[in-house]
Amino acid sequence: MKADTGEHRRVSNSRWLWVFVFLFACAEWAIVFKPDLRSSFTFVRLRPELFPCVDLPKDVDARLLFFNFKIWTIVSLTQAIGWGVVAYISLRWLIGLWRTGEATGRGKRVGQIAIRSLMFGTGLWFFLTPPPSWEMGCFSGHVNVEASGVLAYVAVGLATIVMWILENRVCALPDVAREPSVIIQYLELRHKLQVLLSMASLILASGVLGLMTRRAFLQPISPRSFFPSSIVMEGFEYTILLALAYAPVHAAFNAVGTRLRETLIPPLPAGSGAEAIQSWAKVSNDLGELLQISIYDWKTFGPGFPILAPFLLGLLSNLAKH
């Protein structure tokens, strides 16, 4: 009976995952083709040589332009699938953390997360580069570019909120580190943090790929909307935002990990010899690797590369053009 219940739960979870993926893909399609949803399927399935466009500049190939549009559409929908996966996992863990959290002080914790989300969202709106006014040419009335990708911020925002909740949860761990349940709970929370950071990084890095395909599509018909190294700068913005969202969580986990390590390791006796000091230092370092998150320790988890991924990908795209 237990095996049947577990199998049913896995099937149910998989079903909800596919529901989220389907909804995000449909929402992205509706955003991209909002001006003309009725004929959007027919428009996308046009053969490039049948694409009607007579007002293009002489140096622009209409067939290549329509092909680039299709590539951008495919990339956008593929990204929406990833956004649905991240949103589903984030919401699932959010519900799980809500159910297992202490009722005492819940209102205060929720208020802190809400205030931080509001402040971060305000900073996001104020500092992010606003989208330009695109000259859509022959695609005007068929495609909406300005709002495409907005669901990525929804998915990353959910992952970030769960990371901040994990920060609150790890800071509330008891000081009795010798209890195995405390260590296990800390490691489970850290695993969730690692997964969320990786998923947020993948979304933002794939967002840079979306910027590249969008630029290839729109630059021939809207050249004044672009400036040199724009993709690099937007990738740098993504990196800064991800680092700012993750930094306090990283500091909290490392502080708790240090506290747990100091509780587990007995003090070094006075007058200890060299062998005793070396043994004590080895135990201390091993526990430090287990209970802390090092930026450049790839044996456990190094958040340095995931955070830098959007900027590095933007930089590579700029170098590839040369």
C-alpha cells in the first residue's frame, strides 16, 4: 500500500509539472503573438520565401529575416518550458516549507520576506535597462517583442523568495548541533539552496541566449534600437541582481555552518603535540567543507560560476561577433 501511495504521488507531481510547463508555454505564446493570436499558427508556419514584406531595406534578405524570427520564437518557447519547471519546483518547496514551519512568528517572517521582495522589485524596476521602442516593420501587428520574457522574472522571483525563506529557516536552527537531525536538516536546506541558485542561473543565462536571437531577428529592421555590447551589459545586470539576491543567503548559511562546526569540534587541549594539532585541523577543515558553502570549492558547491554565468555568456557572444 505504501509503495502504491508513493507511486501515485510521483505521478501526481509529474502531472502538475507538465501542467506548469504547458501553462508557461501557452502564456509566452500569447504574449509574443498577442496582436494577432487568431492567425499566429498560420503566420509561424509560413515558408520563408512566401513571407510578404516589400518595405525592407535593400540589404536585408526577407527569407533570412523570417528564419531568424522563427529561431527567436523557438528559443522563447523553449525558455518558457524551463520557467515552468523552475516555478513548479519553487512553489512546491514553498508549500512544503510553509507546512513544516513553526506557526510562532510566521507573520513576522512573512512580513520580512514581503518587504525584501518589494524593495528588490523596486530596485529591479528602477535599475534594469528599459526596453527600447522596437521598429517591427512587416512584423507589426503580428508579433509583440516588448513583453516577451517577462515570465522569466516570475520564475526567478519565486526561486529567490524561496531562497530567502531558506535563509530564515536555517537561521532558526537550534544550537544543539550534536543532534543528527539538526545536521541533516541543515544539509537538506543547503541542497535546496544549491538547486534554486543553479536554476535561477540557468534561467538568466538562457535569457542571454534569448537576447542574442532577438538581436539577430530585430537588428536588420530596427538598428537604432541597439547599441554596442548591449547583450554584455544586460548579462552583467543579471549577474549583479543574482549576486545581490544570493549574498545574504550565502552569508547566513556560512554563519550557521561555522556555528555548527564549532559546536561539533572539541577545543584543542593545551600542550597538544604536532600530530594532535594536524589531526584536529584536518577534522576542522573536513567539517568546514561539509557545513559551509565555499565560493571556489567545486567538491561541494561553488556559486561563483553560476552567478557569473549570465555575464560570461554575454561576453562570449560579444567576442563571437568579432
